[in-house]
Amino acid sequence: MHNPIITSLLDTDAYKINMQQAVFHHYPDVHVTADFYCRSDEDLSYLCEQVVDHVHHLATLRFREDELSYLDSLGLYQADFLAFLSGFQFDPDQVTVGIEDGQLAIHIAGPWHEVILWEVPLLAIICELRNRACYPHHTVNDALTRLDDKLAHLPKDGFADGFQLVDFGTRRRFSREVHQAVVTRLHDVYPPLKGTSNVWLAKQLGLPPVGTQAHEWFQAHQQLAGQLADSQQLALQVWLQEYPDSLGIALTDCINMDAFLQDFDRSLCHAFSGLRHDSGNPIAWGEKAIAHYREHGIDPKDKTLVFSDSLTLAKAVHIYQYFADKATTSFGIGTQLTCDLPNVKTLNVVIKLTTCQGKPVAKISDEPNKAICKDEAHLSALKAAFKLPD
């Protein structure tokens, strides 16, 4: 197709491939559905036909030999999974694109280990198509000028010694070109950049690809555990089976932080290398994490607290300075790195799991407007299982 947005299957986030291997090994016969949600007050229905074209283009892509060799070199992936990826291709029949209630609607259904890779490229496609339409005259230089200005205003006195930044900007980037330019500039001039979630950019720039698991990992286990109350612990234990010595950052807010910590016992505290914040007040979350580690006799500085919720560089600096003497921290910044251009309104879009094995799943979160569930009965049962207020 003319001017495709995604040209490599590595142009995705590392956590997707990491989860895909775990699903491939532990849940090869599990089927799921996922749906697109636009949280912004913006009509995207005009993109429908273009999205369909890009879905069919995605189905023409394959992992190339050099890409498979790169994945093999990371030491995370087993031979059977790499063999599976060598024959992997997207199935466009798994994706239904249309218009519902005047808005772009996307529904994905199929085996979990295949469906799992659709989310990131689809969101990147939607964002870039929308930005092409709304901001046709914005350039890569606009993004780099804005980035340079932000870097110039950051603290200089020893700040960079402990600050760790990771690019998390694939899904809602302004464009592929802007994403590559921004991460390349950071790589060239900003030592606190320690990695990127984008596997293709990691390969190109020699950066570590960073990411573990996302909400869908915990959501699916709501229907894979015998009891709802056991779902988080099962998700964590299976993750350790797949990655006993690596990828040890656990996401905490599929239900909420308090419910997570109830399940995050002494053994899990020691087994995982840290926690990731993705909703709610970051300072309050960090204090809870620190208190929990101390309660179990663990020095919080021996673990890593990863913050990744709607961060700007300035907000990340503030959080870093608050916790500098209390815990080791890292910061994943997405939209405000890769879609920060003058007079550009960012787009808040997500694709979330809605069912697993034909039964509903939910994300509750530490922030009410991030909650997602299509089944009130399941939501009520989940709240009861984790003793949450109605």
C-alpha cells in the first residue's frame, strides 16, 4: 500500500511479545476478544476505511530473519516460540472495523496468542492517520524543537545520576517518523534514557527493549483461575514460571493497588524486582509500595518503582526528587514524548480485553475513568472477591 504506517512486526511494544510467549506456552488454546475505546471527545469514524486498508497491510508482514535473530539474541525467548514467530502473520478476519453510535468501532476476536499483537500497531495506525488529517503541516523538527526546549529546562545539578527514563510512546505517537526522531535525539544527547518499549527502535539504536506485562495478563486470569480472588496470584505465579530470572516488574492496578498488595505476599515481594504504577496518585502509590516492602523486611532501594501514568518530563522529575532517598525509580513516558508538538491535541485511545473464553473480564484501576467492563454482574463479583466498595 502507499505510505504504510507499520512496516515491521517489531514496531510494537516489548511487553506484547513478552506476554505472547507466556500465553503461547501456558494458554495456547485460550480465546479472547478485545475492543477499541476512544476516551477523547473526538469523532474518529472518518478513519474507518483507512484503518481497514492498514489492517490488510499488516497481514502482509512477517518477522524477517534479522529480526528473529535479534529477538533470539535477547536471551528471553525459547526456540519453540521463535519458530512460531517465524511463521506468524496477522489474520485480518480476526478484526472487525466499523462505525457504532457515530464513532469508530474495532472488535478483535481469536486465539489469545495471536490477538495479543494487534493492539499496539492498530493504535499507532489510528493516531497517525488522525494526525495526518488534523495536522498535515506539522513536522519532525517541530517535535525536536519542543523536546530540546524541555531538556534545556530540566535540573542540571547531579539530577541525571539517578534518573532513569524509558520511551513508552509507540501506541499514541504523532507518527512513526516523529517517534524515531525523538528517541534518536534522546539517545544521542540525554544519558538518562535507558531504553525504549519499541522493539524495532531498540534494535535500530542498540537500546534495551523494556516491558513486562500489561492489564490483559491479569484480566484474562479472571477467567483462568478457579476463583476470582485467586486470579492475581495465579497471574503472578505463571509469570514467574515463564520468566523466573528476568522481566520482574509487576503491574499493580488491574484491580487496584490495595487489592494487589493483599496478594503480593513476602514470597512474591522477593521474587519480583519491582512494581509499575499506571493509575491514581503516584506519590500515594509509591508510599504504599515502600511501606509494603518494609513490612516484609525488604529495603525499597533494592526494588524498582516504575512510574508510567500520563507522565511529562517535569512530572517525572518531581516524582524522582520526592522518592530519591526512599526507593529506586524509573519512568516510562509515552504520549508527552512522542506526540508533543505545538498546538497538537493528543488522542487518548486504548484497546482492552473484554472477554476470555467467552466470559467477561474487567479492569478497575486506581482511577475511575480508566475502568473498563461490559458486564455489571462480573464487575460486582470482582469487587466482592477483592472486597472493594461498591
